[in-house]
Amino acid sequence: MPDAIIATTNLRKTYGHVEALRGLSLQVQPGSLCGFLGRNGAGKTTTLKILLGMIRPTSGEARVLGRRVSDSVASVEIRRDVAFVGEDKPLFDYMTVQDVVRFTAGFYPRWRQDLEQRYLTTFGLSPRTKVKTLSRGMRAGLALLLALCRDARLLILDEPTSGLDPDMTEQVLQALVRHVASEEMTVFFSSHHIAEVEQIADRVVIIDRGRTIVAAALDDLRAQYRRIHFVFDDDAPAPVFRAKGVERMYRDGRVLTVLASAGAEGIVEEGRTLRPVSVDVVPVSLKEIFLESSGVEG
């Protein structure tokens, strides 16, 4: 997609004999709030490092803001227009909040003082407070402020709410939603907290073993994924469905369960030919989609 903010094509990365990425392809469109999900070792961290120019892919291509990340000149331009907040959120402990803000603002000509004041208030940050005395939640708020006020086109976050209490987590999530809604920014964030992704994301990318296995708008996933339960008089059969969209099937005594990623109506119609005594179709949560698609036991 030529207008994609992030685009990777058949991206591969090996460390010795270990394949961290095995042909990863994904796109993130402008103005989206895209959640990036995957179990430990799926390749999320490697992907983020490649996008940020910290490591180079073994093969394949990655573009950020239309620029190739493997190009040394373009990589510098990418970092100028991309803000990143990692899980550790390093800050200068000996400075005050105001010192850190002014020091950081000096590097960015488009620094937004209006946003600075907004987020100082939002996160309860007093300018004269020493950074070393800030709580973990306030440090997270300060790190996010430094990223959001740069007027960057893309914000990449790695576990932005890790270790935060519920109140601070909600403040961070709502700040992201409001910022994307009011500013021309795209957010790509990695998280282990599926409920948080489902709360704020409009698009989701799920990877497993270095490959993309789900990439879609969250509303589309909610509309398309269904779990279909067929109940029979005797033991459930083990049919081979011709209808498209069958992801998984399970038999448990008299019950045959089908996980469908699309075309639930066609699967139900075909399943009725097996003469079940009842059919039940239920929605599937993002957590269930993640667990099923990545093979994680729920």
C-alpha cells in the first residue's frame, strides 16, 4: 500500500540459526491506532527494532513514512518524524520535570507547547518535581508527554502501560485516543494486555513465529469471527467443510464447535446437512481470536 505509514514485505531476520522473523508482511494506515499482538518470542521486539533502524533485516523490505529503513540517510529522516516510548522509559533522574521538557524541546523545532501544558495537567506532573521522585505512573506520563509534544507523524510504543496501576493505565490509554482523534498522528503499539488493545485500537496485527497471522480492522474482526456450536443426538461427526472461513474445529462428545473467521452463514447452512439437533452462533472476543490464531492455550 503506497500510502501506508508502516509497510513490511516478506521481512526476515535471523540470529545465527534462530529465525526471529519468517516473512513478516504488514501495513499500518495513516491516522490509525494499531495494536500489535503476539506471544513471547513471536517477533514483536525484533519488528520494532527494525522499524526504528536499530537493527537491519536479513532480507525483505520495511518502509516507514514511505522511506526504506535499511537506507542510512532515510533512517535518520525516519527517526526525525517518529517518536518512540519503550517499556523501560529511561529519563534523566537528576533533572526536574521542567528541565527534561525544556532539554527535549530544544531538539524539535515543531515542539507543541499547547500539548505540553495539556499533558502536564493530564498526568499530574509538577514542573519543579525531580524526576527521581516520580512514581512509575508519572514517569510513564512524562515519557509519553515528551513523545506526543514533538509533533511526530508516527508514535511507536512498546508495552506503554506495563507496570502501571489501573487509574494511570486508563489515563494513558485515553490520552492516546484523544491525541489520535485531534492530531495528525498514527500510533503503532505493542502490548500483552489484549483488553487494552480491544479498548482503544481500531486495527489489530497479530503475529506468531515471525509471520503475520491476523491483520484487520477491529470492527471487521468482531463482525466476521464467530464460534458455531452444533449439538447432535450422538457423538459429533468430524466433517470436512467446503464453506470458506473455517479456522478450527473441535469435537467434545455430542458437540462440534467450529471457529469461523468469515462466512458463518454458509458454514451453518452446510452444518445443518449433518442433522444437528441445535445450532448456536456466538461472537468471538479479541482475546479468543488471539488465543486461537496463535495456538496459545486459554
